[in-house]
Amino acid sequence: MSVLQLTRAVYDAIRAHGEETYPRECCGALLGTPAADGWRIEASVKARNTRTDSARNRYSIAPAELVKIEREARGRGLSIGGFYHSHPDHPAEWSQADLAEAHWIGCSYVIVAVALGKAAAIHSFLLAGNAEEDKRFVAERIEILESQETQFESK
């Protein structure tokens, strides 16, 4: 089973971001390095949810913002290892829409359930496969690392 290693600061930041944006979905990127059995995530970056039609149950990160996040990650010696978003008043399980809109094969997709404004369960799924035609989510274990690293804001 794949393992997603998150620093305590990143784990807490994802949960806080979900509570901040409730009842709309939050979203962001996870920055880190590949590990033997998954990703080691050292930082998170809040992104703006650009969905105006259904921000309560969908999210989208603008391509220009994603390029900026990727550039800043490289500058820190990190890569985009995944993404996170919240499910307001819905379980922390992926939906068909989540799968359809996931394109970074080999990356982790973290979902935090936010029930009545409070972060609850948090789960991670590795986007596995070789191409769009056979991509699938595989549940992965989250391991919390106690560390000094924190999130950073995209400039």
C-alpha cells in the first residue's frame, strides 16, 4: 500500500483551509519529494477555487496559478506531489467527478470532510495507471510526521 507522509503542519493546514472556506470546497497543492512507497509532503499551497458554477461540490485550480505553484516548488527543490480539496458535508471519499478531473498520475489526492464547518475525516488516494484511459484511485495510508515545515502562500 502506498503511503503519503505529511508533516503535522501540512495536515493541520489542510484541515484549517477546509474550515475556512466552508461551505465551499477548498483546494490546494502538496509539495514534496518522492519516497520509496509514495510521497513525503513538506509544504502545502492554498489555491483559489475558480469554480463559479458549483464551488460547493467542485473545485478547479487555474492553469496559470498551477504553473506559478510548480515554479515556486522547483525553486525550493520540491515537486508537486499531489493536491487536496474539501468535501463540505460529504464524506472524504472520491467521487466520479474527482476521478474525471484528476490528471496527475502518480500523485496523491487528499480529501478532507468538513461537517457543519468542522474538519472531520481526511483520506488520501493515489492516482494510479499509465494513461487517462486506465487511471484509477487507490486508497493510501496517511502518515503524520512531526516537523517544522509549514505551508506557504503562492505569490
